[in-house]
Amino acid sequence: MTLPILNLMPGDAPFRADPSDSYTLPARFYHDAEIWEHEKAAIFAQSWYYAGHVSQVAQSGEFLTVKIHEQNIFVARTRQGDLKAFYNVCPHRGHELVSGTGRKNVITCPYHAWAFDFDGTLKSARNTETVKGFDRSQFSLKEVRVEVFCGLVLVNLDPNATPFAEQMGDLEKEIRAYVPSVDDLQFAQRDTYEVEANWKVLIDNFLECYHCAPAHKDFVDLVDMNSYRTITCGLYSSQCAGKPRTTNARAYKFEAGDVDFGYAGWFVWPNFTIWAYPGEANLSVLQMNPTAPEKCVEFQDWFVKDGKVTDQLRDAINYQIEVLQPEDIGLCESVQKGLKSSGYNQGRFVVDAGKTELSEHAVHHFQHLVAQALGAKLDPEEV
């Protein structure tokens, strides 16, 4: 059922399907607790969620964990070589089974030592031999959908979800065009950032480079902005620059790699982004994980050849950690404060027909996906 707060309210300007004729989502969508709760079921419980990299679960018994709001999930490699995902909870009394990443011979609950194989079956349960009618088959772990896409491990709480690759159209083709050796990449490191902003503020910020010239001096020194274009495609969008402006940029210095390009980035619904920087083969995922209506934890996972970070890639990673992320986090935290101001409710999208770096049509694309998922009616013609 649609919450009244999701619909057009007094003082709201229309949010329309045409970005050139639309105002932005009203500010309440970025801080209201009711909307935050509605997002959990309407968006995150029905979407593919980035969990990690296949290189982290390459061997039998290796596992990784991921949290989707209150739902804890773990992904593990079975003895037969399959990849499985389960709710990370013991069916005996509800204790969490594993944490972080690692490798085990068997999954043993720390509470009462019930033990499970990596296919989810209960292998042993102490002192249940005399329990009347006890049937081990009734206490297998509950499975979750899992898929691998260009090395990325994705899970979905919806058992009837359309396969990820099918949802994403040409995304794999685009990634492989920029990073042909994507299958040779392995997990290298995770960087974590705590941000005082709604997760959608962070996505909005990623989706436009209108702010790049005033806010990211080193980035525009690295990338040829004249070739920077943003294209929206169903449940994802791309931002790519055809060439670097220089290989001797203030951001970092590099030698041209297998494919000579300036920058490639993709937004993937609902909350993660994929990056490829020029130079040696690399890929990274920056995921915006909401923890409260106005708080978010960002994970950036880096994937490089053989999992070994070279000096050149270290320079690129350090630029991200020390310069670009602090710049973006500062912008987003300031926006979050402004969204609570009595002097603001909505803005307008700045768009152009050329889909240049100055156009915000991809921000509208994302906000439209949010409105659709929540069942929001913000256009007077829909109310």
C-alpha cells in the first residue's frame, strides 16, 4: 500500500517522466523515517545486492557475508564446487553462524554447536538423538538467490527475481569492452567510509559530473571531459570518457593499459557503482549501504590482476581514498544538511540534448526508478 507521504503534497512541484520538465524528488525522500522503512521492502528486498567477489569464495569452504538491512546472508563454496547463499542464522535458536570472510571445514553455530555443510544441510545437532520426532531435514539452512556477474557475487532476497544479467542488458558487454581481462582480476582490498547522508544523496552525486569542474580539480585534469558522456539503460547507467586528458595528471600518473580510455563508471540499481580507471587493468565497486535515514556506510572493493596492487594502481587507489572520496563525502554531507532546511524542498534537473558531463539526466533516471519502486505519485496527472 502506498504511503500518503509518497504522493504529491502541498508545496511539491511535479516530478515528471521527462527530466527536462521535472523537478527533483521532494526533500522528505532523503530523510523521512517512514519512507526509509518502505524502501527496505519495496527496493532492497526485491533487488540484486552486491556481496563480494568470486575470488573471495574460490575454494571449497570459503565464505563471505553481507547484510541487507536486518537480513544477514552468507555465501559459500560447496564441496562440489557450487556457489550457495543462505540466511546467516541457525535454525535452532537464531544465532548468527559466521561473520566476515574466511574458510571453514564445516559451519558450526557458536551458540549450541549445531553443524552445517556448505550445501545448507544439518550434519549434527548435539543431544537431539532422543528428541521425539526430530527430523534433521527440517532444519536445513534457508537458501538465498546468488549469481556471479563479471566476477561480482550478487544475492537477492526475492526467490522469483529475474536473473541479474537478464535485467542488465548490455552491461556485461560494456564492462568487457573497457576491461577485457576482467576474468583475471581478484579481490585486493576493501575501503570503508561512514557518511552522514542518505544513500540516495550519494547515488545522485555519482550520477552527474556537473559538479566535477568546481569540486574535483584533479579528476578533470585526468579525464578528457569533452568526451565524457552519460547514457541511461533500464536498471543501469554509464558514464564514460573516451580518453584521458593526460597520463601525467595531478590525480596520478600511469601508462596506457590494454584499452586506452579516460574513465568508465556504471551505476547499477539500486545501490552500487562500478569503476574502471585508466592504466593497468582494474575494476572496483563502490556500494552505498544505508544504515539509517540519514546515514550510510560506503564499501569500495578493488579488483586487480592476481589480487596484487602495483605501484601505479596504488597511486590510483590512494587518489580515491585521499582526494576524491573526501571531496564527494563533504559535498554529500552538506547536501544532507540542506535537505532539512526550511528553505529547500526541490530543485530542477539541468539537462542537455548532448548528454554531456554537465547534464543531470542520469540523476533523474535514478530518482524515477526510486519513485516507481515506491509507488510514488508525484505528477499531478497521476494523482
